[in-house]
Amino acid sequence: MYRIAVIPGDGVGPEVIREGLKVLKAVAEVRGFTYELVHYDFSGERFLATGEVLPDSVLDELRDMSSIYLGAVGHPKVKPGILEQGLLLKIRFGLDQYINLRPVKLYPGVYTPIKDKRPEDIDFVVVRENTEGLYTGIGGFLRKGTPDEVAIQEAVYTRKATERCIRYAFQLARDEARKKVTLCDKSNVLTYGHDLWQRVFQEVGAEYPDIEKDHAYVDAICMWMIKNPEWFSVITTCNMFGDIITDLGAMIQGGMGIAAGANINPEGVSMFEPIHGSAPKYADKNEINPLAAISALQLMLKNLGEKEGAILIENAIIRLLSNGYIKDMGAGRMGIGTKEVGDLIVKFIREGDKGV
Ligand code: IPM
Ligand code: MN
């Protein structure tokens, strides 16, 4: 029996999560597992009404869950930073979800803006460090608001977090068809922090003689991801660069309509979310693509050990996409409704592999 915390959030979050939960119900019935949902309404909406973002007591409740399923947070009337820090980063850091795993996979039938690249060329995963780097919020102002103002934003890299991230990437590469890990950094400029990443990569890499090692500076990887995405299998990188290159990754796999991510604590509670934001202008229109949230659910089931269930979801997604049910992955251009996409995925799951 799984206990799954559900935080739909703002904007299109509730709609895409609703479709995800329909899919979860179908998979559980087909696969014969049971779960209980614990709903939380933390969001920009709730913050505006009560001033509450995510109380510590709730963070503690989340520690006892099997998984967390997050929609999207972000509200046009809430100052940037409040929900990001107070909810998303609070959960990632508080539950020590030290890996942000983002698959970049082009499914058949999906348009990629890169000319001449096919699904077999775009299939890699980014292992992003998820607890430190530039995200720790360390820094401050001096003489704020004056012409002599100083702003400091510090990047923190610990050996422990660097090592566990890199080790996770190598471990993951063992399960991949192409056994290769690429370290993405900026060690030519960040001569302390990314010197540490370089040394740890060499050290940990030596324990994995079966895995090919490669390196690319972050600016260069932005070029290679477009020019030669087929070079990559597992890319590991720091928090900030991982954030940036996975938006690029989302674009080459068909856009925010499909890109999903997992915030993983391999020893604790993990959280699964579509990469897209709350997109308020598409809210409640039945126009948003729920596949990113459904893909996030697939990552959740895989993480829970429900491998067959995860495969059922992925096969249903592939069947939907390769048969042209969705005209365009973008919100408002799908040619089919949010609910209808969810219904089709449920139908395909119930039909099992017959239709693939
Ligand atoms: C993401 C988002 C977050 C991040 C923001 C909302 C804090 O962009 O999940 O990629 O930077 O990690
Ligand atoms: Mn991001």
C-alpha cells in the first residue's frame, strides 16, 4: 500500500495532476497494487489567502509518504522566489532529494526542432545535483539600493553531495544501453567548485572501468546537445547548469508538454513533477498537455519498484504519440483536450500491450 502525497499547486497544475491520477488508478487496477492519496492544497492561491507556503509540520508529514506528486507552483500575484524557495526548494532540500533526474527522450511521432534527428538520436538522461551549488540561498547585500551596492550570491559544493551525485550517474549508466557518463561543468572558470567536481569524477569514475567517461564545458554542451545529441547517455552536472540544460533538453524532446523530472532521495522520499510551470494563461481550458505529468507518474512508479506499471504507461504514451493523436505538443495547439489525452492513456493501459 503506497501513500502518495499530491500537491497539484497553481494554474494548470491541478488539471495535469487530475489526468495523472486517472492514469495511476488504471495502472493500479491493472497491476494489482493499492495506494492512498493524501491531498495538500499548498499553492500561490493558498499563500495569498492564508500567508502559508509549506509549514514545517507538513514537511515532516511528507517524510512518511511513499512518494510526492507535484503539479506546478507559481502565481502571477506572488512575488518570484516565495513559492520556489518556500515550497519546491524546501521539499527538495528538506527531504534531501539530492538527485534531479531528467530524461531527455524523443518519442516517435514527436516533432523535434533539430533537423534530421530521430528518436534513436535523442535519448539521454541528465543527473542534476539538487541540493546545493548556486541554490543554497547564501549571500547578501551590502549598501543595498545605493550606487555602491554589492550583491553576493555564493555557490556551495560539498564533497559529499558532489560524490553522491556523480556516483548515482555512474550507477545509472550501468543500466543504460550506452555505458557513458559525461561530466558537464565550467572547470576552466570555476576553478574551486568545479575543480572539486573534476577530481571527484576522476575518483569515482575509476571505480567504474566499464563506463566510458567524457567531459564538456556547459557552454559547449549547449552546442553539442543540438548538434550531436546522440553522443550523450548520462550527463551529470551541478544544480544551476542542470536547471539550464534541461530546459534545452525539454525543447529537443518535443517541448514542455512532455518533459518530466524526478527529485530523488534514494534512501528517502522522492518527488515527481512535470518540468513545466503553472502556465496560468492556459488554466482551466482543457488545452494543456498532461503528458509531462503522466511521464512524471511513470518515473514515480519506476522509483517505487512498479517497473511493469511504468512500462505500461510508457507504452501507452508511445502508442498515443506515434499514432498522431496529438497534433502538436504545445498547450492550445494539441488538437485534442487535456482530459481526452488522459482518457486515451487510460484506455491504452487497460488494453495492455495489444495496441502498441
Ligand atoms: C525547475 C525550476 C526550479 C529550479 C525553480 C522553479 C526554482 O526551474 O524545477 O527546473 O530552478 O530548479
Ligand atoms: Mn528549471
